[in-house]
Amino acid sequence: MSAGMPGPQPSGDGKVVEYDSESPSLAKLPGPWPASNDGHSYNSRANMGSWARRTSFKGMERGASNGSDIEINLSDVTHIPKNSQIDSAEHSPVVRSHESRVATNGIRNGLHANGTKEITEKNEVVPLKAAAGAPPGPFNLAKTRDMDSDVSRNSSGQLRIEPLRIFKDPDVDAMSQSEDSDDRFVISKHLHMEYELRETPGLVPLILYGIQHYFSIAGSLILIPLVIVPAMGGTPEDTASVVSSMLMVSGLSTLLHTSFGSRLPLIQGASFVHLAPALAIIFSPEFYNLKEDRFKKTMRELQGAVIIGGAFQTFLGYSGGMSLLLRVINPVVVAPTVASVGLAFFAYGFSVVGRCVEIGIPQILALVLFALYLRKLTVFGHRIFQVYAVPLGLALTWAYAFLLTESKVYNYSGCSFSQRHNATAVLTPECQDRMATMLSCRTDVSNALSTSAWFRFPYPFQWGVPTFHWQTAVVMMVASVIASVDSVGAYHASSLLVASRAPTHGVVSRSIGLEGLTSVLAGFWGTGSAATTLTENVHTIAVTKMGSRRAVEFGACVLIVASVIGKISGFIATIPQVIVAGLLVFMWTMLAAMGLSTLRYSETGSSRNVLIVGLSLFLSFSIPSYFQQYAYDPSSSLPTSFQPYNVGAQGPFNTSSKNANFALNTIFSLHMVIAFLVAFVLDNTVPGSRQERGLYVWSKGRTARNEPAVVKDYGLAFGLSKYFNWVRWVGL
């Protein structure tokens, strides 16, 4: 075969691997996975191509330290000794040593989370030669001689370099994986965190960053009650009570998760994954047609369904079943599943915003302006517009709507706004249209702020004893599986930013189990939704550079205190529906984008992955549309934006059991379920290499238990890990 022609390539273990012409990696294949360490081949990260960077394959080890310095280690756990000559980067000898910090605990040939193996053989000199015309390696050693401020030696003689100053532009987001047009240069680690996982900021940074975390994802915390409570026929006072309960459960769940779950700085709250199933239950004929006490009866049904779904998720995690799923859940499965959760609500987005375009459109433009055009503008060193796009957009739009209301723009002669509470009033057709405009645009529609008490303590079963029916419970159990898939992607992405290693199977399993327990708590308190990991939190960590779990825990305590102040919940409940819809458009966009960004761990240019993701997304909209056409009723009083969720009793499944019809029609009309099923089946049946599929890389339990940094990062709080090491799915 002529030189330069693609063809079978020999791998490190002697096998022949076919060259994938559609792979966006470099022409030379990265070789076997994990990297070969036979002592005769040097497999640098530069030669690994883009797959190594997208899967966060680390050629250097951070050892027990969680600091910002990085040793000059190569992908086969070699390092530069103290007496090495660095005059020539092309012919410098490299010593492979068994005294690497990651091997100090007697680990023999263990497999790292990033795919490298421990080396325990004797020192061996390996010449490091660069091929002609090849791109530079990860470190340009020739340029480090004169950088005294950036280079130091530790007690073992290893060079240490501040990677941020050499290899990473501080203006680039930490989530970004591209370096230049050729996509060949390798960065040593993700963008340096301001504070890392186990660091405790001072009092002032703790307060500022702790509150900042929650303000940046305020939409995910408060918007679901503002959607589901009015849909259930609840009053503004009911909305304020549910918001208060949501704040309480979110704070408690976050504290539990950072102590006994993954221990990553991830906020727990109402998940958009459970919104579509909740709306399907709310608009089922059994509850939508209730004439009396509709809100409380529907809420009790949601409580029972969430409790059963949470119990199932708890069993999935603590039984070890989640560890089995981790073997078949990969970025190609996670990406379309999470993206479909956000994209599925397109019917609610602009259709509600359009009810008052003079407020809704400026709000969307303001959010786009802050999040994109002003994202790199800093004030006192902080990107406030990128971090606070949601609360800033909310505040400005709300103030603008308030000025319009107080300026009597929405006052019409012959059509009094006070008639909105008079059910017996006869309105002219012109007044009916104007009344709809006033209800959508005015900021004084809700009286929740004036009627709410100053202090109100949310308590379990405040809406009554939950009711349990198997058909609604099955729907929530399916939603809990999708929520677990969403959380897996969040664990992996956040660990690459703030932790020394990716979590182990045991850590992921116990985290999913704890999410189930917190969902049970949400069912007790009656929030209408389960409490799971908020995916948007990962983006906040990357932008704010705040990876400390202490800041998240402080914010969770503030959230609990805020939940008992009734006026705060009452104030939130007065947000106009049009503004709520505008915020949701942005939040669902973020959710869809975060889902698709998961593909950066795989070969995005592969025709295999492109077809799987594309087919999953297309069928996730097409199949539910087929189900929804059975339930379409032009004469229905149900708002158009909610009609896609009224399929439970009128879908294509028509058995003798109404309950079975509801469960099957509802499950297969959910976009996220179809996306997950299609992607799951195709990704695990269509042949593809590990590099192409971008398999998630998790730490090995035995290796993790011997690395002090991993034990400190993921060990249970209060030293409880030593009592649960024998439990595979609770300890490391």
C-alpha cells in the first residue's frame, strides 16, 4: 500500500484496526485503548488526536494533590527527572520510573480513570524523537528554561508547570475543547478553577459564590411550580406554597448529595425531565375534568407517583443495577436523550410568549444579548452578564412590564380589569380579547405577594395523604430512568472540571440511589416534581470557575432559610406567565445545548454517530406526534400549548384496560423516552470503536481506594467511608 493511503493499521497489541476515513481525528490512529505501555512505543497525547481531548484522556497525573500545578508526565506515566537535559525537545531522554506519585501505594498495573496504566518496572530510558513535520508535543520544553516564575521542582526532582499560563487562553470557556484550526495542540487540563472541589473559600467569597451559583440557575429552581400549579387549577397562594416547598427540598437535597452522594458541587432541584410526565397526569381526563378541589387531588396523585418513581430509582442505585447500565450508557445515548427534554417543549415556548409580544420578545433579546454578545464583558473581574443572564433578564423585563402597567398602557375604556374575578360578568367580544391581553401583560394579575404570610414553614403531606395508582407510578418510574441518564452525563462532565478523577461505578450508583431518596422527599413535601441533578449547573461551574462544594452547601442553607420566608415565595409567584415562558425558552435552550455538547467526548464526525443522533432526535418528535394526533380536539378547552400532553386515554393503544392505555400512550408520547430507546438500541448494536463511541471513562474502585486524592474527593462525609467499604455500591 502506498504511503499516506488509509488502510489497516497495526495496533499496540499486534491487532489490525481499520482506518476510519470519516473520523475527525488525526491521520494516525490513536492505537489501543487504554494506551499501550510496553516500553517500546511512545503514545503521546498529541498523537492521540481529538478523541483524547474530547474524552479528557490525561497524559499527566495529578496524584494526591488537588492543586493547580501539573507534573510533566507523559501518557505512559513517564516523567522528566531532575537531572534531565532539556536543551533539545527533540532528542531529550525520558526516564520511566516506578516512583511516580500515583504508584506510591503499591498499585500494580492498575488502570487509571483516564485510560493510563501504572508502571511498576525498573527505570528505563526511552529516547523521545519527534517525527519530521509532526505537531509539537504537549509541552515545549525548550521554552520552559527561562520561565522561572512558571517552573519549579518538587522534592522528587519533577518539573512542575502552571498550565494555564502556557497552554490555555483564560478567555476561553472551560467547556470548550478546541485549541486551534488544526485541532492538534493538547492542553494539560481544563481551565484552572478559582476554587477546586475540596477547597474552602474565605467568608466573603463563600457568600458571594454560594449565592451566585443559585442565582445563575434560578430558572431551573423556580419555574416548574409556576407552570404546573396554574395548570392544576391552583391559586396564586398555592403557587407560592409550592415554590416554598421546592426551595426547601432543593436545599435539603443538595446538602445530602454533597455529603452522601457524588460529593460533586451539583445542585439538586426540580428536573425538567419530570415536567412532561407531570403534565400528562395533570391533563388526564380523570383529573382535568374535576370540578371541586382539583388542585389538591391532582397534587396528591403527583406525590404518589413521584414517591414510587423515587423508590424505584433508589433501588436502581443501591442495588448495583446502575453499575450495569453504566456499561451501555455513553455520550451517543445521553446527548439526544437530554437534548430532546429541552426541545420537547417547543409548543409551550413562543406560543405563550406571543400572547404579549411587546414584553416576551424584548425579554428573549435581552437574554441573548447578555448570554452571547456580552458574555466576555467583565465587571471587577467577573462575567456578570454570562453568569447572571437569567436573573438580569428577568429583572429588566419585569421592571419594563411594571412600567407599562403603571403607565396604564393596558387600561381600556369600557373593559374593567376588576371583572376578571367575576365569573358571572358578561363581556363583549372586544372586551374578551382585551381581557386576555391584560391577563398576559399586566404585572398585577397575581396577589400572591400581598396575601402570603411573612413566615411559613413547608411541611410534609401539606396537601393531604398521597394517592397511589400503578399507571401514573409506571410513568414516573420511566422518567426516573431518564433522569438517571441525565445525571450520569452531569457527573462525568463536572468531575472533569473539579475532581482529581472521574467517579467510580460505586460513587455513581450511590449518587443515583440518593437522588431517588431525595425524590421521595420531594413527594412527601408535594413539589409536583422529583429532585434530581440540574444539568445546567455544569455550565455554571465552567463559567464561574467555582468548583468548591462548600459554596454550593452554603447556598443550599440560604435556600432553606428563604423557603420559610413566605414573602419571598409570594414575590416569585407574581412573575407574569409571559415572562415565565420567556425564561423557559432560554432554560430549555440551555438544556438542549448541554445535551448535545456531550457529543464532544465522541467522534462527532463519524457517520455512525451522526446517523444515530439524528435518527434519535427525529423519531423523538415524529413518533409522539403520531400519538398526539389521536388526542387532537379543536373544540377542547385545553390550551394549545398543553394539548400534546392530553394523550393518555386517546392514543393508538386501545386495550380493554384503561389504566394500561394511559400508561402506554403516555410513555410512548414522551419525546425523551423515544430518543433514549432509539439511541440506546442503536449505539449498543451498531459496531463502533471505543474511540468512536466516546465511552465514558470511570475510575476503577481498587485504584481509587489507593489514591488519597480520590478518597478525599468522593469519600463519604464524616469519615463514614471506612464503614461502607465492604458495600460495593456505597463506597468507592
